Amino acid sequence: MKRVKLTVAYDGTRYSGWQVQQNAVTIEGVLNKALSKLTGEEIAVIGASRTDAGVHAMGNVAVFDTESTIPGERFLYVLNQKMPEDIVIVASEEVPLTWHPRHQDTLKTYEYRILNAKLPDPTRRLYTNFVSFDLDIDLMRKGAAYLVGEHDFAGFCSVKTNAKTTVRTITDLQVLQKGDEIIIRVTGNGFLYNMVRIIAGVLIRVGRRYYPPEKVLALLEGRERTGEAVTAPPQGLCLMEIQYGK
């Protein structure tokens, strides 16, 4: 028996998120089916991040156990032959049987992309959140600064969260501008359900001058989700990478 780690990139547009669901096509479900067919075993992968419907990834991580004689590093090649064009295995390797993708010291980086233009772009509609209002990037940066560090993010997560604690650490949060796109790039040791999309939704309101930057601090210190902490649409979000400590 060996455990194989996969790094997976995908376009989440046509999937109902990562996690297996009844009567729905998911990333996890596609991987399980392909691996089971490839190995002749009943395979169920364990994912690092359960992304929502419509959310994309460049570097999500999953592991599975197998008796297959295929070397860990070769799964990259044989599995991609069975993947649909919107899912790609970008790396594979054997790891210790005790290695678990969610029980490690990690840093996760997400990017949320906003198309800030007068008109929508049909070629980017699946990968950006279109906002026609002018956004003040300097105000967004001032608001973002309140979120860096260790905080209780209860005001920035879905009420559906079942996390044992809502305390998380954001090590870096940048608001970048590239042409007509504004990119919210956030790195932290973990994220609550919908946390990044709520951060994006609040910062968009700051950028529109609907909220002052200090509103971010007020929502953070309130430690309770309110209707003022809006959730941005999923298609602008991408899990860029997961860095594992030793």
C-alpha cells in the first residue's frame, strides 16, 4: 500500500464544487471515478480544500491510497489521459501513509479577480467578477490592511461553517491592479467557509466608497456575520497554491 499526493488544477465552471455530492458532478467525483477505473480499486481521494461551485484552482491538493504498481510520479501522466479538458493533474508523488493534506502546517494563497470596466468582457466572464462602478484601489488597500494578522474571522465566514474555531491568520493581503483587472491576493494558514469571497465582497464595497475602510475593522471586531458582510460571486476566485511546511 502507498499514498500518492496529487496537485490538481481545474476550471470549476461546470462543477458543483470539489466535494462529492449526490446527483451532481464534482471535481472529487471525477477523480475518484478515474482513479478507480485506472487501478481497479475503490478509490476515494482526500482533498485539501473543498472549493465551492464555480471556483477555480491552480494548485489544490489531494491524496489517495492504492496497491497499484504505478510509481507515484507516473500517476501524473497516466491519470491526465483520463481527465476531462478542464481538470489537469500538474504533479504527483508518493508521500508517507500518515501524510494528510488537511493535517499539516500550510499556507494557502487565493486570488480574487475583479474586471473593473465599463462593459463586461465575454471572454473573461467565467474567471472574473464584473464591476462597472469605479473602484478606489487605495481605499481597498487601506481596508485590507485591517485583516492582516491573527484575528477572529467570525464576521467573515458563512453561517454554515462547522469549524471548531474561527481564528485564522492572514500573513499577506495585497490589492493589485493589472490593466482593467483588480486582484485581491490573500495568503493565510487557513480559510473559513466563504471567507475569501466575503473579504472580496466587503473590499469591493469599500472601493465603491459605499463603506469607509474602517468598516472592515468594525465588521472584524463585531465577530458576527451580518448582512453588511456581502459575499462576492464565485467565478472570480481561484486557489493558487498550497505551501506545506516540513
